Amino acid sequence: MAAERDAAALVPDTAGDGTVRLADYRPPAWLVDRVRLDVDLAPRATRVQATVDFRLNPDHAGPDLPPLVLDGRRLTLVEAAVDGRDVTADPGLALQRERLVLDAAALPGPAFTWTCTTEIDPESNTELEGLYLSGGIFCTQCEAEGFRKITYYPDRPDVMAPFTVRLTAPAGGSPVLLSNGNPGASGTTPDGRAFAEWDDPHPKPAYLFALVAGDLVAHRDRFRTAEGREVDLAVWVRPGDQDKCGYAMDALKRSMVWDERAYGRVYDLDVFNIVAVSDFNMGAMENKGLNIFNSKYVLASPETATDRDYELIEGIVAHEYFHNWTGNRITCRDWFQLCLKEGLTVYRDQRFSEDERSPAVGRIDQVKALRARQFPEDGGPLAHPVRPEAYKEINNFYTATIYEKGAEVIRMLAALVGEDGYRKALDLYFERHDGQACTIEQFRACFEDALGTDLAAFARWWYQAGTPRLTVREAWDAEAGQLTIRLAQETPATPGQPEKAPLVLPVRYGLLGTDGADLLAEGEALYVLDGPEGEIVHRDLSARPVLSINRGFSAPVILHHEAPDGARLFLLAHDSDPFNRWEAGRAIALDLAVRMATGQIETEAEAVPKPWIRALAGILDDARLAPPYQALMLEIPGNDEVAARLYADGHCADPDRIHDALRTMRAALGAGLAEPLAGLTASLADSGPYDPAAEPAGRRALRQRCLALRLAAGDAAAAETARAMAESADNMTERLGALTAMVHLGVEGAAAALAAFRADWAGDELVMDKWFSVQATAPLSDAADRAAALTEDPAFTWQRPNRFRAVVAAFAMANPVGFHAASGAGYRFVADWIIRLDAANPQTAARVTGCFESWRRYDDARGALMQAEMRRIAAAPGLSRNTSEIAERLLA
Ligand code: TRP
Ligand code: ZN
């Protein structure tokens, strides 16, 4: 056996600045027919023996055999052979920094079997990518490029193969051993160790490989598919957590039913396993037949999880399950096509949640998230197209643009071709591309071929970055009874894309008559704006109608609508489109907040004018409206949304002034609506036991909102209710809601409530994350010092991403008053922690660095302080490629 060699020690890095370009894509020279992995697990020295059948790609040009080039990172090569011939010491074998190259001269011909033994050290893997340990459980994360940390392999999504896996447990325990596909033999090895074999017949790219081994227990169920297959379902968790899996399991079964009904997609293995681990860089991962989840998105009980947690569990379980077809059976050709699986799968999980809960509330929540996260990205230094053309670190491209804007693009397509057309196109996509690794162009061609349309202009949505601004002007000719609606679009330049073409905007709209009813024949119409300007004309109108434009947020744009006086209040009272009805109220609130924050208005009476109060009172009184929708109507925009609007209007944002304005508005709303709010707080109180279903959750949401507004107004009775709720509510939704309101508003008793909460939950890491977050997001003048103090707490285990995010990311992203403290203390605190985390976990560190993306919005002093911290991060010794790419783009 040859001496072990450390890959990292040998040949220097490849030339260039490390940018990967779509234009450089070349098909793989070698394809894989089969992979067999034999994994001998041990915390410090796991041995992986890979047996890979390679075959020359028939499309490969040229008479000569190409070399075999395999990716590999942080691997110790033990031995390698080709068709059984040891090549470990062959002069044709070169170990470069992140790859292994075997000269064509060392290859026997156009097909051969490669065997390779590597050794890895999961215990020291703090990056949580590849094989690592989480709380004593072995687990993997291979997307996007983690498989290369397990063995040498063509780690690219267009190389797909069936895998068989044999896992052998370390001596001593009898852990559960899981991998992809269907279970095979299991038992005990001659030396007394547990082993298990798994077979995944569906060809897959390496990024979908997974294994899990550890002391786990299952919550089991069964599902019978439409094709009659009996599937064993299991949610695997640490002993003690088995009673918190019911909701995730229920969500899984509902997802399976939904995908059969909505898309005709049926599950294709005999088992489906979900595993919860507590150290995870993101939400969850769709590994074939073995989804691995951040425990935060699996575990739920009424006492420990909020309504929001339940909702997220449902959405993420569905998302990962839906990937089985959109992602796994049909995958991406290369990582530039990431939106092919992510945008489509987000759209699918959104529609699922809308069906399971409420389309109106769902759509409003989607748009709020899009505006809060994707619009700033698309309008700042990190802007990139939904289908990017270059990257340095692919992990930095799991962004709101690729996921959320990617989903909006699919939603627009569905709106343009209609539900039936959409289903026809998707049917063709599954039929034509099953088992393939595809591009956006192939997806688009399915629409064009199935429906006979041309999507060349529409396709710009994938290629062009930036949020379009849509300006809408109305002209009313009373004599002729004619309304002319003029639309104009423009997309501002983004980094690397100075020139923008017009996009295809599907604009749904309606016209309301003086009685508030819809005037148009079908209630509304769809206008497609496909040039820089357009015009809609309606004649023979007896009176000027009120225009409700871009209903359902059908085009994801920044809308400037110069509406006549009173139009927004009218829409708030009457619009039949629930999204635009909410939008009208939001626009009123945003305008008021902007005017307050810029000193144009000052008093409470001006901040919350009587007609608005009356309209809101009407909405609260309207029994036809669902409580969660009413709750959204009572919400005013957040600090960041106001800051973004101020910046767009050419002002500097001052987070302190915005905070004061919003506080005044909330207090005035609480006072102005005192009676209905008190009435609802009483009438919405839950009687029976806690039920996480959408309907009771919606009532709780409204009740919480009412209570928070009353607290903002200084209502003493509300403070009493909150104290009691924080102390003794039987569910986490109410306990945490009351605690948050008390801590954030400085209500008397807040400190005692925090202490009691901690005493109750010190042993529950997910609940303790909430305890940290409540405090990290409190908008207090000394917030940065308080956040720093939280990081001194012995329970601040910063290596766990959930805990790090609960404090540092929560402070950076959800505490504008603290983060933007004029002293710069907030920026410094966050930068210090990013630098520290980067050395252990670059993926999560890079993600948090994005909090500096809107530095241009603020005054010069704050802008300079933010820039200085970004420079300090960029200059940190040994900084990862992940974080340096983000820091450099932020500063460019
Ligand atoms: N593909 C996963 C999803 O959308 C997300 C993902 C990508 C991920 N890279 C990851 C999850 C790294 C965890 C770690 O569901
Ligand atoms: Zn996904």
C-alpha cells in the first residue's frame, strides 16, 4: 500500500481569480454508470472506499482518451486503482489542490472501474459540508460541492449514476444507519459492528448523496401512492424528541397527496426518510429518499413551537418533498441553472401552502418576504440574474433572487399561459426530461413546444437582474367617459448590466365602480406590457372608476401609481382583490411613515388620520374577513421598508427617526382603535386546547396583533394580559408573542418574564434560540451592548448555526436600531463575529455578511462606518473564498 498523501499539500491553486463562468461549460468527458460506496465510520478517521464505473462520454470529441479529472477537497488518499491495477504511485496520477488528475496513459480504454480509498475526519469538520458530526450523529451535506469532501469524484450535477452504499458503524454502538434509496441487507460484521446496505436505483448527481448514522428514533407512518406503492415513512430524531414529529409527518403525507393531484407526480421508492439534526447551515436538503433537516423545521409541540414554526415546517417539508421531481428526477445541468429546481420548487411549495391555508394571506406573506429580502438584493451591490453567468463560490448563490424571484418568474409564466397551459407544459417537461440534467432553456422549450408560444422576450426575466419600476398614470376624460391608463417600465442598471431591455409584465387589473363593485366583465383583466410603454383604454364609463392595478402582485415590480386622492382609502374599503386591498392600506401606512420620518408631519393625529382609522375599524368589524387577513391589515411597515422607500425617493434613511415615527404610529393606532382592539383581545381568546391548524392560528395572530398595538398605546390592562400570557399560556405562540412585545416595548415585568422563560426552557436548544432572539432584536438604545452581552452567555454556543443566527444574524437583520447605532458599535459587533465564525464555518459567515448590502441607503457617517467594517472583514487574514466574495462585491 502506498504512503498516504495529503491533497492540500501538493500542487498550487489553479490560475485566475477563481471565477466560474457559464460560457465555459463543457459536457463531462467521462460519465458514470454505477457508484458503490463502502463507508467505515469513525469520528476521527472514516474510511471511504469508492468503486466507480466510468465510461467515455459518447459525445466526447477527438480521437484521444481524455484524462480522468476528479474533484476532491480535504481528503487523504489511501489508495487508488484502475481495473484493479494500483495507480496510487503511478507517475500519471497528480494530486492538485482541489482535484486529482489521472493521465489518459494510465487508463485502459473507454470504460474502466476506478476504486479509491480516502480517509476523512468528520469530527473536525466545522464547515458542516461533506461528512460531519452533529451532536454525535454522523450526517452529510453535499449540495452544492460537498461530495468532493467524501471521495474523489466528478462532483458536478450533470454526472448522474445509481448508487449502492454500505455503511459500517464504529465499534461499540448500534446506531441507525441510513442512506439514499431502498434498504438492503443489514446485520453485524464478523468483528461485531453494525452494517447496513442501501440501493438507490434512480440515477442521481453526487450532490444528492446522503448518509446518516447515530442514535436516532423514528416516528413512523405509511403512505399508499396513486400507483399502489406502499411507502414506509419515517421521521428520525434524537431519543426524547419522538413526540415532536407528528406535524412534520402530517405535512409530508399532505405534500405527497398534493403532488399527485396538482402535478401527477408520484413517489418512486419504498421508503422516505427525514432526519432532524441540530447543526445545519440552511433549512433542509432534498437528498434522494433521505431528506436532512435543520431540527428547527421538524420538531414541534404546542409548548415549544409557534404557529409560525408550524407553518414553516409545513412549507419546508413540502419543498424538500417536491424536489423529488423538480430537482432530483430532473436536476440541473450546472449550478448556473440552480433556479431550474429552486424557483420551480418554491413556486410549488407556495401553491401548496396557499391550498392548505389561505391564498390571500399566503400571497401577502410571499410579497412581504420578496420586498424585504429580494428587492434589496436586486437593487444593491449583490444583484444578479435569476440565472447568473459567473460566480466564485456557488454557496453564495443560494439567494432570495434565485429562490424567491425564481418562483415569481414561474408564477408569471403560469399567469400568462393559464393553469391548463401550465400543467400541459409541465407534463411535457417531466415526460421529456425525466432522468436528465437540464437547463432553463430546455424548461422554456417545453412551454414553447407544448403551447406553441414564443418565450424569447419573457426569458429576459431569467437573464436580466434588477427590479423593474412600473409607472402607472391615469387620464380621465369625463365628457367621453374614457379612462386611459398609461404604463411605462424601466429597470435600473445593476452591477455588470448597465443596459436593460423591457420585460414582459403580466398586469392583472380591475376597475371599481362608485359602489365599490368590479366593472369589468370577468371581474378583472390581464394586460401584458411587453415594451417600454403601453396604454389601456376603457370607454363608455358613466363615472370615473377606481383603478386596482397589478392585482395579486401579478408582476413583481416596484409600482409608482399616481392615484387620485382618496383612491387608496376606497380600495382599502372595497377592492375585491384581497392582495390589492391589503396593498392599499400598506401604501397609506408607508406614506405616513415616510412623511413622519422626514418631519413633514409630526403629531399623532397627523400620523394616523381619522379616515384611515375608520377604514381599519371597518375591516376589524367585517365578519366576512378572515382573522389572519385582518391581522395583516393592522400591520404597519417595518423600519427597513421605510428606509428603502426613503432611499428610493432620494432621501437618507435615519433608522432612529424611522423607529420613532413607527412607534408613534403604532401608539396612535392602538389608541385610535382602543375599543375594537380590546373587544377582539377578549373575543378571540382560545377556549379549547391548542391546535396548530391555520384557522385557530389565524385567530391567535389577530389577537397578538391587537394586544401588541394596545401595549404600544400604553394600555395598562393589556400589559396585565401580556404578563399573564408570557407566564402561563399553554402554548409557545402566545408565550413568545407576549414576551416579545413586553421586551421590545420595555413593559414592566419584562426582565422577570425573560428569567422565568429561561428557567423553564434551559434544556431545550430550539426554545433557547428564541430566548436569545427576542433579546437580540429588542430595539433599545443600548442594543449593541446587550447583544454583545448575550454572546458572553455560557449558553451562546456560537458554533451551532442556529444559535449564531439567533443572536448575531437576528441582531444584524432584525434590529435596525441596534445594528445602525450611530456609534458604529452594532456594525463592529457583527463584523467581529463574522470574522470569527468564518474561520470555522464560511458558508454561514458569508450569508450573514449580506447584512451590509444596503449601506448606501444611510447617511454618510453610517455609510462610512459600514464600509470600514466591510473592509476590515475583507482584509481578515485567512478569510474564506465565501466571505471574501461577498465582501468584495459589497464594496465594488
Ligand atoms: N437545496 C436545498 C433546498 O433548497 C438548500 C441547500 C443548498 C442547502 N445548499 C445547502 C441546505 C447547504 C443545507 C446546506 O432545500
Ligand atoms: Zn430547494
